[in-house]
Amino acid sequence: MSEQTHRSPPTPANLFVHADGEMAEYLCQAEPQGMTARRAQQLQELHDGHTRDCRILAAAELHLP
């Protein structure tokens, strides 16, 4: 019998960080606040290659043109 991996959807974040702060560069499970287009580009580059569970990357992509 083969083993299947079931992934549950990400749980809601209870951690909020300022998008311009250093914490946004390291914490993937935090919700960034106050995102600008310039910072979105920077965070996208920093979190590039992360899984779809990376909330910083997802938020950054929403703020890019």
C-alpha cells in the first residue's frame, strides 16, 4: 500500500509584521502590513523559490504590477 501525503490548507496567521521591517525578510508565516510596490519587489526576490505556503511571497505578488 502506498503512502499518500495530504496537505491541509495553511492555517490563518496570527502574526503580523511591518512589510518594511527585517522580520518580513525571515518569517514566511507572517502577514505583512503596509506593503509598497518597491518593498513587494524586494520581498519577492528574498522569498523566491519558497512554497505556496509562504505568506510573505503571496502578499508580495499581489502588490506587483
